Amino acid sequence: MPTVISADGTTITYETTGAGPALILVDGAMCYRGQGPSRDLARALADTCTVYCYDRRGRGESGDTLPWSADREIEDLAALLAAAGGTAYLFGCSSGAVLAADAANRLPGFTRLALYEPPFIVDDTHAPRPESFLAETEALIAAGDTGGAVKKFLRSVDMPGFAVQLLALLPPFRKIKTAAHTLPYDLRILGDTGRGLPLDPARWSGVSIPALVMDGGKSPRYMRHAARALSEALPKAQYRTLPGQTHLVKASAVAPAVREFLAG
């Protein structure tokens, strides 16, 4: 499996699918190549791009040099961008959309930016994320209760309690728990965007490339408002709703929209 070495010496593992211009996919919380939407999306876009799927640091087969910082995750993307030849499209979903937007704000070489449902809370359509949420999550992880940390996170994004308890009994939950220790990474990337306040457009004012921000027509109102807010914060963004979709990325719906956008 190919790897790149990030600026701090961390090994980042990736795989490529397809042929054409490079496209790097950035996963959301607790997702990686073996758990999440990236491989399905890569296969769906392989006729258009050389798609790079990678394990974010701390997940799958990538390293996890400490201390973690958001800057290190952007350096990981810089290493992948170099491996792709110095130019690439960039796609991110959920909290990975926020990381992708931050990377596009910092790194030259990305030429188009596609994002799906950044999990912000920008108004009163959802209760603000408690200020204690990050500290409580870190305490569960430090105590070895990774399952409890995952359940806490899933409840915070409005998964019904019975569904959380059912998921905890199923084999996929074990794979999810292996990445639970990275939940604080994503929460720190989100920063203060869960307080129910408008976004600060200055955070992404340096994104000079065309961008597409998508949401699902069946997603909660707060999630759709978040996507629209990010589209308004990015200097050159368009906003699009995918009918019938939810926060779960379905390649059959998302890939055609991404392909159309990348074609310009």
C-alpha cells in the first residue's frame, strides 16, 4: 500500500482508484478507508479521476504522531497533494468538509473544492453543542470507554437512542470504536462552529478556487442551514441540495453531482 510522509514524520497510507485528474477524498469523524463512504465514492468517480483515498492520521493504517493539531492534518493533505503531482481536486464530507475547506484556504494546488454537509450549528434550529462536550468525550476516551465516546457522539448528531443501542450490538461498531480516539481531533477542527452563531467568513477568505457545497434534501434543517452558510462564506461557492439524501453519503447520488461540478 502506498504511503507518504507528512512534515512531522507521520506515515499516511492511501490508495488510488481510476484515471484522470487527481481527486483527494477527506473523510469525516471516525471514518477511514475501511469504514465509511470513501471507497464507494472512489469507485463511482474512477471513470473521471484518479481518486486518492487516505486514512487520516490515527485511523486505519496511518500513524498518529502526538501531539495532534489541525495544522498537522493540513500537512498530511499537503503530502498527498505532492504525491498527486502538485494539483488536485478536493472533496470532503461532514467534519472532513471543514478540514478540506481549511486546507484549501492554506494550500496552493487545489483547483476545485466539493463539500458535503459540514456539521455546523449556525442558528436556533438545533441546540448548541455544550461547551463541556469535548472535555467529556476526552474523559471517556482516557478512561478506556471508547464505546461510550462513540455513543455520546452519535446521540449529539440526533441518532435515536434505540438506534445507538442497536448499533452497539452489531459488528461494525467494533470498527467504529477503533477510531474513537480521533473524535477530539474532529471536534477541535470544528472549533466554535457548534454554538448556534453565524460562521466567520474570514476563516475561509483565502479560498480562491470554485467550490460546491451540497446537502441532502432529507437532512435536518440545521444541517442544511449549515451547508448554505458555508456556501455563503466561501468566496466562489455554489450551493446545491441533493433530493432525497441524508447526512449519509451515498455514492450513487453524490458522485454525479461531484462529476458535474468538476467538469466545470
